Amino acid sequence: MSIDAEQIQHSADESTGAFATYLSRADIDRLTSFKQRYSLESYGFSTRQATHLLFIRWLYRQGATAS
């Protein structure tokens, strides 16, 4: 995974000198997908089942399935 320097913003807290990093929307989506896959697999779903469930979730979010 490559990090695009233009997508990451840094801000400094002048009182403490600490930096905060803000992720792009694509980074947040990838991290969320990884977290969901990890959770499904930790609950006992196989990799294939987790992939299928995540695909169905993606279809639902795209509006491709009937409510």
C-alpha cells in the first residue's frame, strides 16, 4: 500500500508539539474493510465466506440490492 503524501495532512499542537495525522477517505475505507474482514474471520467465518459477506455489504451500500 503506497501512501500519497498529498492525501495526508498534518497539524501541530503548538503547546505540546504533538502532531495529528488525518487520513484520506480511501485510507479510512481500506482500514474499515480490513477491520470487518478480521472480525468476521475471528468469529469463525472462512476467508471465502468473509469475502462474500463483504461483497454483499458493498452491493447493499451501492444500492444494488432490494431493501
